[in-house]
Amino acid sequence: MSREPDESSDGTIEQCVDEIDDFIEKLDQYSPSVLALALRAHLGSLLRAMVDGHACSREHVRQFVLELEHEALGVG
């Protein structure tokens, strides 16, 4: 999935990440593995909804997930 030029240039992504970070800090009663599984379920549903709603293609999702794997595992 490519970032729209206006989304990354005006701080939208950074602001969203900051807000998600603030929210996750409030979930400190959950272990990192529980948070990871819950976020995985949520992300999967979001990506599926984006494909179903034609906001992105299956290929965009595949590339996104591959990049996520590389970032998470420090490969590439």
C-alpha cells in the first residue's frame, strides 16, 4: 500500500501513530503477546475491509505484509 503524498507530508501518519501509542500505553495490563495477537486480528480485519471496499488491492496487502514481516524480523 502506498502512502498518499498528502497523508505523509502533513503529519497525518505521525499523528495517528502517536495516538495509537498513547492508547496502547493504557493497555499495560495485557502482556505483549496478547497485545500482538489482538492487534494482528484487528489489522487483518482492517486489511480485509480495505480490499473488500476497493481501497487497495490484494497485491498491495501482500506487499504491505511482506514489508511488515521484514520490519518485525529485522530482515531485508
